[in-house]
Amino acid sequence: MRIIIAGAGEVGTHLAKLLAQEKQDIVLMDPSEDRLKFTNSSMEILSVVGDPTSLQDLEDVGVKNADLFISVTPEETTNITSCILASNLGVHRTFARINNYEYLKPKNKEFFGRLGIDAMIYPEMLAAKEIVAAVKRPWTRQYWELFDGALILIGVKVRNNSPIVGIRLCDLLNDQKLYHIVAIKRNGETIIPRGTDEIISGDILFFTTTQEHIEDVRTHAGKLNPEIKKVVIMGGSRIAIRTAQYLPNNIRIKIIELDKEKSYRIAEKVPSNAMIINGDARDTDLLIQEGIKDTDAFIALTENSSTNILACMAAKRFGVFKTIAKVENLDYISLAEKMDIGNIINKKLIAASHIYQFLLDADVSNVKCLTFADAEVAELVARPNAKITKKPVKDLKLPKDMTLGGLIRNGVPMMIDGETLIQPLDHVVVFCLDSAMRKLEDYFK
């Protein structure tokens, strides 16, 4: 597939790297030559300096013969305009990054479809939904529903109080197949574990399980599950507004915004259970005055990653159970993890993984790019006569950077162990490091 990506920012470059691993024919265009310098000889990406709103530049990169045109520049008008132009020049499909929620309403999506825009993504909305999911399950670092909720992927940081700390995976009393530990993040490194690996305090464990055993994962991880009743949000961004709109009505919300005029505008858009405070959330006295010591969750959503990290650290010192920080600087994500921030929100990675999910064919219906694990989770269908169906899992000699997390067979979710024999048309969850993405086809095609 020939794919042209307009915009060499963090979304575009991350997406280009993901697709390059999939042996796609990738063209990355941007008006700035400096932003295109990330590419190297090891990646099959063609970098082109060009303006995506220029008809001549679009023709020069061969948009007429492309299968897909994706515009993910920071400017919404550029993305919409370039997709319309690319469609009229003959590209098969288009995808635009937008900043206006109204465009996603069904009647408006039809309108943009007639203009030539086949799909749109609103990163702030996706980020807000991830925040809400984190608030609803405050004991988790990551929580994703796979196969429409039939299988669950949960990331949890375990400490000395966890009953499974100090135990090797092969010795876990998990005869009922309550869950499967598919990855361990330890000291900044992601491990695809084997039976001889021992769980250590401070590990971030990634479990796959089914709906009925979520509580088993929580208790085995030694985590409390307090009800979140009071939330403080630092920064009145679009993500903050969407988060306030999506959170349950029984949660009391305070949004602290420094800009007075912006505070008035936000107040008109949030529900009645949200209160807008005009002030600086970095001010300790203000936080105490607004009841930070009784707050259950603190969400830092300013445009400054370091400010968000520091604010969450301060909130933890006041005893806040759940902290969530927006960290747009990719280099700061590992720092935030070391500082023990509960959840990291990076809308660039969220957007790139969502677009990547949209691009994959029917055999790979869903891919999540795990912020904490530097890894991917893929939902795949085992084709008849595929290599994955020939032997029990223990005899398949799977690469060390890949593991099978669970499967759906005839609508029934189940865990996988070494004795499991994958059957044709089974829907399988595969957890793998970046290095294993190309190997998936060898097993499932």
C-alpha cells in the first residue's frame, strides 16, 4: 500500500515509523526540511519537502497513485484542505486530524465525506476518554478492552504488598487461567516474560484477562480500589472540557485555570457538577484552600509537560490517590514513569495508534501503542493453514519478543498457555515489542 503522510510532527513521524515496519510504501511530506531529518537508511520512508495544500506538490509526490493520504499537521484547516485536494487529484482514501468535535457528528461526517474526507480524528476527545477510563479504574496504569470487551488488558504497578511479588511466573497459582502476564516493564525496559522470570516490587505488569476475573487481577496485584468522588483538573484545555463532560455526574469536578477570560468561557461549556476556579494550580495555598487533601484524583492538563509532572508529584504528597499527567514531550514519559505518576496521557501517541488501527486490514483489527511499555498489542485472526495453528503454543518457538495473551473462539474468551492449540479463525491477542511486528505475518497468514 502506498501511503502519503502530510505533517512530520510527532504524530506523523511516529505513524510513519509504525507503518514502515509493516512494509508499507511510505511518503512523509512537510514544508520544513528540518522536521524530516529524523529518517535514516534503516527505515523505508521517503521524505519529501512540500506543502500539502499545494496542488503541484501533491502531484509531485504522486498522490494520484496513492492508496491513502493522511494529513496530521497541527493546523486543522491545512489537514482539511489538503485531504480535499488529494481526493480530487485521485487518491483512494483520505484521513484528516481535526480540532473541532462538531465535525464528527454523523450529519457533518457525511458532509465532509462528500467533500472527499473519508475519516477524521479528534485527538483531544480520545485523550479525554482515556482519562475517564483511568478515573473509573484508579488502581490501573493502563486499561483497554479488546475484542469489544471480551478480553481486557490491564497494566498495574505492583509493590511489596502484592501477594505475587517474589514469585516466578511458572509458580503462580493460576490453574484456573484467571489471567496471563504478557509483559513486564522494569527499570525502563520492557520484558516479554518467560516462566522463569520472577515478579519484583516496582514492576509494571501487563495482564490479559476476561471481564469476570478483573477483580482477581486487582487482588493478586495488591491494589485498593477507592471510589473517585472528587477530581481536580489543572488547566482548562479542550481535553479538560471534554473530560468534565464525559465523567459521571456524581463526581465533583474542579477545574483550575490561570487565565481569567478563559475561565469564563470554560464555565459555559462544562456540566453543572464542574466548578471553575480562576487561579494558579501551582500555588500550594490555593490547592489546600480548594480541598486538595480530600481530593481523590488530580489531573494535570497544561501545555507544559514538566509542570504537569511536578504538579502530580505535589498532589501525591498531599495524599491524592490517583494522578494523571498530560506529557506531550516524548522524552519526558520515562521521567514521569520514574516519578510514579499514575497515568500518562500523550495525545500524539493516542492519535498515531488510532490512525494505525484504522489502516490495518481485517486480519489485524486493533493495535494499541502502549505508552508505558514501548510495545504493541495486536488483535489477529488465525487464517486456515497458518503456521500458528500447526502446533501447541509451547512448540511454536515464538520469538522472545512476542507472546500470546488470549483468544476468542466461537465468541468465548479464554486464556492461552503452552498446551493451547490455536485453531483456524481464532481471534488472538498478541503482545509484542516493536522488533516483532514484522514477524506476525509469518505466523498468522
